[in-house]
Amino acid sequence: MTLIWHDRLYVGKLAGRCRRLIRRRLGQNRYLPGVFVITPASGGHNILDIYPAWSLLQEYYENRQLLVIGIAVGYGEALSLAGKIVEDMYRETGGFCLEDFL
């Protein structure tokens, strides 16, 4: 799996304490319990996807690229961070088109 890090990476408060370690270990495909990544939606009518970092170790993601927009520790922090991303997107673009925001 190849991770592409967004220039304006959103980082949750708890994840901010160990941001470099999280990024390094995600890049090494290491098991990170409790860590979540936020990416553009893979399909459908959604805006964002929230994945537990451990799920990215599955064979399905082996030859894929993911644009990481945010990292969080804990699902609650991931939900709050996703809300912040959508709020900022709406404030800057006046709509809900992630491509325009990024």
C-alpha cells in the first residue's frame, strides 16, 4: 500500500502528540491499534471514509494508493476530525465537493 499524505493533513488532538510516529509506522505497514485514517470516499455519495489503520494491512490494499487527509487516535476523535474537514470544506467552497476543497 502506498500512502499519499495531503499537504494540509488534519491531525486530531491525541494523534498530534505522536504524529511523526504514526506517519512512520503507517508507512511501514505496521499494526497500529486505535489509530484511524481519513481519506476521500472510495465511492458512492459519501465525502470521506474513516478506516481503522489495522484494516489497511489487508491484502485488498496491498497494491493501492490512498490519499490520507487526516489521522486520529480513537473513533470519536476520527468522527470529530471528519466533521472539522467537512465544516472547513463548506466554509471555503460553499459546497460539499471534496475535489474543489483539496
